[in-house]
Amino acid sequence: MIRSIRILGAALGGLIGIVAATSEPDAFRDVPGAGAVIVAWLVAWAVLGFSVFPYLTVVPATRLVRGVQAMSTAEFVTAVVGLLIGLLMGLLLGSPLSSFPKPLGLYLPVGVSVFFGLGMVGLTVAKRQDLLVAAEAIGLVRRPDPETTARTGTPHILVDSSAIIDGRIAEIVESGFLYGTLVVPRFVLDEVQKIADSSDTLRRNRGRRGLEILTRMQKDSPTPVVIIDDDVPDVDEVDAKLVALAKHFSRAVLTNDFNLNRVAELQGVRVLNVNSLANAVKPALLPGEELRVRVIQAGKEAGQGVAFLDDGTMIVVEGGARFMDQELDVSVTRVLQTVAGRMVFAQLHRD
């Protein structure tokens, strides 16, 4: 692509050199070796076009395309609206300025249009949130009601990096507990990428697993997974960005982070916690129920033994330390719900 543009630029440069030479034929008439000078003149113009033309065409266009791709939908729409308003203002103010004598009458309208066009683009993009609020206040724009969205069965759920690297999100989606659209902001994806590039082996493996899960879900998951470029530029921390984005668009957050869970709830954002779901689907145990467990390790207190159910629930057996690696019949005495999960205390079953 660049090579073709350079060749085209060389051809245009040579053409400009020919036009310039033919428009002033007397310039080379009295010069010694006029033929060689004309050839050097044309070669110089061709080299100039070959070198400069890509920077006048492809390079600015590529940067413009990348800039537009990096913009969020709200930024792009407000930029276009601001440009149109600015050009309209420039047209209205430029019409009387065109009556000025040349060259002011020629350049002032163009300068005013460029000034107002670029100025309104910057102003509308910077104040897009306030403009959206104002448009909502006068009824021009209406945000979707989260309750209505939920009733239609198409909620949008923002996904945190902790839920991605946790790995259970794929199984949860495949089981049908989540529906709608999973939305991964670009800054969350960047954080997972940093974890995948970590020097720590465990973090690196978890990050790579998270990226693989996202890729697989985008291809095969019944729940759509989309990547968005929406950002909150005035907020630095990823968790704070995620909460602000969820609050602004009235979306829920899927996470496995306890601190993010609390912060989001305090700000009125709905949270879907993977750990809470895992605890909720564990079988309910009541005092007096009988279980058969295998003691695999000693507990913190003297004489206690520790066993685990198939779902990972920890069973603390009073007096079970002396029955290490043995299966026992126990009776549940009490159940405690902690931040880390459910803890069940039991005692040896007495016939």
C-alpha cells in the first residue's frame, strides 16, 4: 500500500515539475546545460513526491481512522454533532466576512469555519456527559430503564477481571444462569493482558486462562460477549472505572472481588458475585443432619479434624483428629456463613 502511494507521489511530483517547467520556459533557456538541469529538476520533484506524499495522505488517514476507532460511540456522535454545529456557526459568521476586500474576504470565512468547527468538536466531546443529561432533561434522549431491560431478557452485564481469570464464568454461562450480553470494557481486557504478561507464573497462567476463556466464549457461548471502548478518563483505578461505567449506564457488574462488591453496592450498582452464587447452590445443611465424611487433616483446635464435601464445604469434626484418613458418620451441630464461604461444625455420630 505505502509503496503504491509513494510511486503515485513520485508521478505527481514529476507532473508538477513538468507543469512548473513548461509554465516558465524562459527560466531554463539561458542556463548552461539546460537539458541536464531540467532532468535534475524533474527528478527532484519526483523524489520529493515519493518521500512526502505518504505523509500527506496515508499517514494522516491512518491516524484519523485509529483515533475514530479509539473513540467511544458517545464521543464519536458528540464530535460529529459538534462539527456540524461549528461549521454552521462558521457559515453564518463567514458570510458577512466574505464582503471584505481580498485577501481578507477569501481567508477569513475559511479560518472562522475551521476555528468554530474544531472548537465545537473539542467542546462537545469534553462536555458530552452534561450534554446527555441536558438532552434527557428536555426529552430528546431517553435512557433504557434497567427494569424494562431486565423484563425484555436482554440485560448488559459488565465483567470484572477477577471474574474472567477465576475461570468459572464459562461454566456459569453454559449452565444458563446468565443471559443477555456480557460486556468487557477495554480497560478490563488490558488488565487481564497485564496479568497474562506477569512475571509470576501463577498469575501469568491465570491471566492466559482468562484470555482463552474469553476467546472461547466469543466463539461458542450462547451468551454474547462484546468488547467496548467506553472509558472514564478522569478515573484512574480499574475498579472505580467499572463502577462509574455501570452506574452511568445502569448495568450490573459480574465480579469475584469482595472489595469491588462492597463499593459497587454502596453506590447502588447491582452486583453478581460468583462466590455468592457458588455458596447459594451448595446444599443447605441443618443441625442434626447426618453426613459421612473422610477426615484428611487436623483442625486448628486440639482434637479437631477437617473434612470436605464434594462442593468444597469445610466440615470441622470435633474429636476427629484421631480418625485421620478414615470415613466417619457425623452429625451437624452448627453452620456458620463467613466471607470465605460456609463452615460446618459436626460431632461424631453416636449410635
